[in-house]
Amino acid sequence: MRATPESSGVRTEIEVANTYERDTTYSVQISIADGEGWTAHNRFWLQDVPPGKTGQDAAVIGSEDMGPVPQVPKIYVDEFTPIVDRK
């Protein structure tokens, strides 16, 4: 994971490697915070990641309305759920 401050929020990039033998969907909920009250949340859905491959996604989290964007954002993984295909 990587969190990069931007003018409109924190650009967050996530990657997950599929170590299962079947296609897997990953639900990953994260929080980005500055330790001083600024906190934003997002859930990523990495769908149908093939075995041995890496799924990735990115999003800008938070907004200018929340106050100054953290310059040293902290990333927290709140939930990580793999959903393995049954086929």
C-alpha cells in the first residue's frame, strides 16, 4: 500500500497477491489518518484476481472539506477478506 498526499485528498494505492489456487476477490477496508483527527475511509474490491497474479486499485480518499490533507498519512487496514471462487 502507498498513500500520497494530493491537493484534494490522499491518493491511496493497494496491491494484493493471490496465493490461492482459484480466482479470488478481495475486500479490503482501509483508513487514512494523520493522528490528529483527520480520518478518511475506503473499501477496495479487487475482483477475480487469478492465482499467482496481483490485483491492484487506486483512489483519492478524503477531501479538502475535511481540512488540510495529511502530509505524512498513516494507513490502517481495518478489514481484509478474501472470497475464493468455489468452481
